[in-house]
Amino acid sequence: MEKMLWEQVQLVKQKSPLVHNITNYVVMNNTANALLAVGASPIMSHAKSEIPEMINIAHSMVINIGTLDEYWAEAMLMAAKEAHSIGKPWVLDPVGAGATSFRDGILNQLLQYKPTVIRGNASEVIALAKANTTATKGVDSTAQSNEAIGAAQNIVSQHHGIVCISGETDIIVDSQQTLFIKNGHPMMTKVTGLGCSATALIGAFIGVTENKTLAVTAAMALIGIAGELASQESKGPGSLQLNLTDKLYNMSEEEFTSHLKIER
């Protein structure tokens, strides 16, 4: 599997997919830099007037509801509807799911347009599935990723697609299998928006291949390994952000395959 995942990393570099992001303004810069580092081409646009054209020229789309407001919500729903209608792959990051009724209402509408991939932390995935009353503490998870597997399977059964649960172990669930990626470093939780960057990378990877589960797995493995390696030369979260971006850009096949920790 290591070779197949590395081929996905190379495919993004070769095809340089255009990724349309409607994402939160806290992380736009970091997200764009992460996409550029892996060879993708990011565009950040939420203007309703250009959404149909933008969706049509992009390889894929990312919707991240982190800094949700009424205008952005309308833009997101327009974009999701357009992507669904033309079969364009798209990723949903349900930031803060379960925190407010406004947020949950928009998420319920977005789910109607069948996201190709949903990536969130355990609490967000559980809230999205309405599996139980586990609390969401802002955008931080109050549940462990393995607690959300049942919720993820519930979402997959209802809406199809793939669910990626981020945590100490990243868990990828589709209709056929569950994969566990055990890469990364605790310091990554101290950098704003690395989860959002992971979502954006998934957007890039699903834009260039038919095997969406393989694409999601490769994207999550890449950012996890990059964080793991970058932490070795970082004194804190500030330098980790810079070193991680560099490692996304210059990671070698040997580094990727030798550090990958994945289980079915």
C-alpha cells in the first residue's frame, strides 16, 4: 500500500489540481500554502456571483464552515448544490458541529448534496451523525477518534461517501473498510488550522483520482508524516507551522514509506 499512496502524492504534483475553497478566514493563508506545497493550485472564493463558473473549472471543492455567517452559508449551499449536480468531488469540514443550531442547520442542508468526503474531529463527526450528546468544545474535540467510528459508519450508510475522523489516530471509514493512520505529533494540535489544511489536501487528492479512499488516505498520511518529521526540528508551534509546510514540499519517497503507520 505504501507505493500506491506515494503514487497519489506524485499524481497531485503532476496534475496540479485547481481546488476551490470556501473556507474560514482564520486559516486561508496556511491552507493555500499547504496546497501549493503539495503541488496543487488553490483559489479562495466565496462570491455567489462566480460560484457556478468556479465549480466548473475546478478539479474539486472544499467547504469549511469555521467562520460561518449568513452570506457564506448561502454561498456554501450554492456551491455544494452545483458540485453535486455536475458530479464534482467535494469535501466538507463540519467545524464546530453541535455547537449551535445555526451551524447544525447549515450542515444538515449541506449533507443533502452528498459530500464526497467529510473530515472532522471525533466530536464533530458524532454531532453530525447525531449519534449521542457528546459535547463539542468550540472546534476542539472532547471525544477520542475511535469513539466516532460508529457515527462515521452511520453517516456513510446514509449519505455514502467517505468519513475521515482526525485525532491521535486518523480513521478513514468507507462502505467497505476502516483504515487507521497513526502518524502525526501532539504539537500539531497547537497550530491553528492544521485540520483545515488536512481537509484542503484531501480536496486536492480527490480531484486527481477515481479511488477516493486511496486519495483520502494518502492526504492524511502525508500531513501526518510531515508533522511528525517537522516536529523533530521545531522548537514550538510557530516553527512547526513553517517546517511542516517545507516538509510537505520536499518530502522524499523514502521518508514517506519508512514512517507510514497504517492498519486496516
